[in-house]
Amino acid sequence: MDEKKALVVFQDKKIRRIWHNGEWHFSVVDVVAALTDSPSPRQYWGVLKGREIQLLTFCLQLKLLSTDGKYYSTDCASTKNMFRIIQSIPSPKAEPFKQWLAQVGYERVQEIENPELAQKRMKEIYQAKGYSNDWIEKRVRGIAIRDELTDEWKKRGVQEEKEFAILTAEISKATFGMTPSEYQKFKGLKKENLRDHMNDLELIFTMLGEASTTKIARGKNTLGFTENKEAAIIGGKIAGNARKQVELESGDSVTSSENFLHYSEKDVRKKIMTKNYK
């Protein structure tokens, strides 16, 4: 599950949310659908915000995943501002929804104050998917190593998003001989998170490449994109050489086209939502 985006459920109604500027923002149209049971929630929201212009001041345009698999700019509101919007929607579900919203919005605050809660919830999700505890420990450790690397890049003048993606691709290329997008195709994936479909050794060498890059960046005191790109290539080569040595001695490839698509996302969501959002 993407840690910045998530799908939550209120009384069988799916509500999209996204982590933005340190707090959850929820899709207003989805909330309208949950509260009103309107057959045209988008039209309902359009009429409402046209009648009460001030409601627009509570919203941000953020990109959310639509049913067609694409991302579109969508009216979203933080927990606090969503409370204000709800006041303008006559619905018997308003009060229970407010209680649910407070719980769901507060979860992330709890996780910030106590990071162990975030790890616990993450592990529960992977367990529900059917991953082994050994694999889960590696995946969680890999996330921590990745976060340490991106924090280091930020300190060293690397711009987020595009440059992060380029540097990550350089590490992956040097480690596995494939960029992340090429690796996804190799595993038969589309929009799925590549690392959620890596086996133990693939995760280990991914961690080695990224941890090596962090150490090299610190040791060389790299600044800016170009110098950090050089460090990324070196870090990836360290992991790549180690991978080749393992393959040479074992006679078997580390990279695998296998994935975990056989796990049912529908069943996983049902398990998690039943437990957390009754």
C-alpha cells in the first residue's frame, strides 16, 4: 500500500484520500457520495459549491486515482476543512461520519507521534496479503533505508520527484541491469509497487545499493544532482558486483520474473477495513 495515498471505507462507501503537507486530504465527491447516496455525487457537489462559494476555500486540487486507472485533479479537503463542508450537507449520516473521519484522520497523527504504530499497521497489511514474517522484516527495513537515502538527497540539493526518479533508476540499473520501469515489465507488473513483488534477495540487493549510495554521498560530501548521480552509480555498482558474485557461486539468477499478484487485494482490503473501520 502506498504510504502517501490510501483508500478507506465508511459504511461500504469507498473514500479516496491522499497525504499532503503533513495531513490527510479526502475526496469531497467521495464524501458527498457516502453522506447523500446521490446517484450523481459530482453534480451534487457542483451545485453545492456553486451555491456556497466559500466552500471552495476549504478545498485543494490534488491528483487522485480514478476508476479508469488515471490520475485527475480532484477537490480534496483536510480533516478540519471536511468538517466545515459536512455542515452544508443535510444527512442523517453526518454525525457518525464525523466520528469516523476524526478516527481515520487522527491515525496518521498517532503514527507521527509514535512511529512504531505505523510499522505495526504496515506489518498487519503485509501479513493480510500473505507475506512471510521474514520477508516483511526485510521490506520494512528497506523502507527505512530508502527514507534515509531520500532525506540525504534532500539535504544535498537534489530536487524531489523527477531527480529522485532518475537517481533511483541509476542505482537499479547498476544493481540489476534494469531500471525500475524495465523491472516492472520483467515481472509482468503495471501500476503495482515493484518492491512489493521482489523476493528476499532482490530486496537485500536493493537495500545494499541504496545504503551504499547514502554512505558514499556522505563520505564524498556530494552536492547537487550531478555529484549525487555519480554516487548513485557507484552505490549501485557495489550492489551489482555483489549480486553477480552470488549468481556466479550459486549458478542461479537473483533477479526473478515471479511476483505476488496471486494475492487478492480485495480480500486484503476486506480484512484490514473490517478490523480498523467498523
